[in-house]
Amino acid sequence: MTAVSTAIPARGDRSVGIPLSALERGRLPAPRIVIETRFPFGLWRAWAYLTPALTAMVYPTPEVDAPPLPASGTGGGDGVGLAASGDDFAGVRPYSPGDSQKMIAWRLAARSDELSVKQFEAQGGGEMLLDFESLPRHMDLEYKLSRLTRWVLDAEAAHMRYALRLPGTMAFAGTGPKHREECLMLLAMHER
């Protein structure tokens, strides 16, 4: 059990963060906590239990050295979009947390204090389908979810439109923080 101590001024309040480890993905309810004081002289202990009505969502851990995003597009058109991998270099953009280290422009980083990520031209409308069934069959479930989590983060960092298909459910093509959270929630809750 983790203990967190803080001093609260008279008639004051204070926010306290309580670290909580997660052993598995999915919904994580807040545990019962003990609030106690030994004020004023440390001779007596006054305490109470509190069970906050809060839950957190634990996403799968992103794969560390995942292969680049798949090259399949869902657009079916002849449009061109930006992708994290491809044949034609299109430039760089600022680094965002979660970007693959493979895509960092290391030569440019050596000349400046900021990280940049390489972008490439992609055919097929700039949309991508991240499909659970397209992953190798020998991979176990958690490893597949880990890879898809990495790809969702990489596609979002590259500002691509992407869809996510899992057995029994699908998130249609989109982009942005709301779409990323929808995809990560589907991955966290898969077969739970």
C-alpha cells in the first residue's frame, strides 16, 4: 500500500495525487483509501475510509519497436495524403510524444535542439485501416493489442485518417484526440 503525506493549513484544502498501479488493461476502479490525521500532538490517530466513485481507463502498453504503419489504404481513391512511411519524402513536422523513434529525423536533430519526425507521401486517400485480423496469427492477443495501440498513436501523430477494426467492432476512419481516445478505449476493453 502506498502512503502519501501532506500538510493542510487550517481551514484550507489541498489536492493530493495517489499513485495507483494497473496490472491489466481495461476499467480500473478507485480503491478504498484511508484518510488519517495525527494532529495536534501525534499521540492519537483519527481515521476514516473513503471509496471514491471514480474509474480510470488503462490502455494497452504500446509496442516499443513496432514495424511501420501498414501501407493499406481504405480510401480507394487516387488521392495523396501524408503518412509515417512511404516512398516519397514529404518533409518533417515537430515531434509529438508517442512518435516512433524510427521516424525521427536524427540528422536534423543533431543540428538543432528540437526533434522532428519525417513524413512521406502516401497514395490511397491518406486513410489507413488498422486491422486486428491482418496481424500474424502466431501473435498472442495482448501483443496484437500492443501493436495496434502503437499504430493508433503513430497514425494520430502523423495526422492521418485511420480506422480500427477488431473482431466484433470497428471505429470508422477519423482523426483527432476524440477519435484516438475511441480507438484506445476499444483496444482497452477488447474481450473484457
